[in-house]
Amino acid sequence: MLAAGYSRRFGADKRRLQLGDGRSLLAASLELPCSMLEEVWLVLRPDESITALGLPASIKLVQHPLTAQGMGHSLAAGAERLLVESSAMAVAIFLADMPLIRRDSLETLLAYASADKIVLPTYQGTRGHPVLFGRDFWPQLAALSGDAGAKPVLQQHPEAVRIVELDEPGVLQDIDIPEDLAQL
């Protein structure tokens, strides 16, 4: 899960935003991957700790000084660690501000995952998250930089992309500005 951003559009650290049920936005976004995946890796800012954010100690922490320079650097930092420390065949890239993804949607995406595929969820034709990258693409993720995310990897491998249309708006719904909270 990518959680190293600085919430500039939101105006405050939205990851710590307390939801109506008492959980932070970050904790709510982590709930699904923590309940379904064998390994959960969290990319945080270099000066943060999991315990300070009130998160489970079982989460594996990734920190790198370049994460402040954009999503591409965060993806690269995570992929570098996965290449060395994980034996998984695929990684699901979650964002820390998307707590509405349903379990059945993740189950559907995981059914298509393989080392040589990129699984991309859509809702009504619009691309969403989490995007699953097979292990074959991790070296390219590890080479990313800037703030474009993984778009270059998707563009270089259109034949490997498996688009999965889901009947779930949660794969699109992120919290970027305070007005987005109404969807929760």
C-alpha cells in the first residue's frame, strides 16, 4: 500500500483522518488487504513508524528518502524490497485513501493474477485500484521515478494487461479533498 504522500490537495494528513467508526482512513484502507493477503507492505514517509500510526505490527514497512518526490519513487521503493524479500507471484498496489474496495472485488482480481500479467480493475470503463502486477514486472516498477505512477509499465506492456470490469465504484473512490468524505 502506498501511504507516503503528503495530502497536499486535502490540506492535512488525511491518513490520520478519523472516520465515523473511530478508525483512521489509513487503517480503514488497510483492513481489506490485511484480511486477505499473506503479506502486506506499507510504503511510508522516511520519518514515520507503524506504531505511531496505530497500525498492526505484522505490516512490513518500506521507507525511502525519495518517496517525497512522488508516487513513482514510492512504487520503486516498494518493488525493490519485494524483489529481495518476497516470494509472491504478484503484488496488488493499494492506495492509502481508498477504503471502499470490497472483498469480492479483490477476490475477482486475485483470480486473474499471475507472474506475467497486469490486472487492472475498471468500473464503468474507468480504471481503478488496486492494480495487480505480476512478478515479471517488478524490476520495471523498481526503476520508476517521478509522480506518474506505474503508467509507463502499463504502456510498455499492453499485451499483458488484463482489464477486469467490476460492478463496484469503490475501486475508483479515493479521498483527495475534504469534499470527498461525503462518499464515506
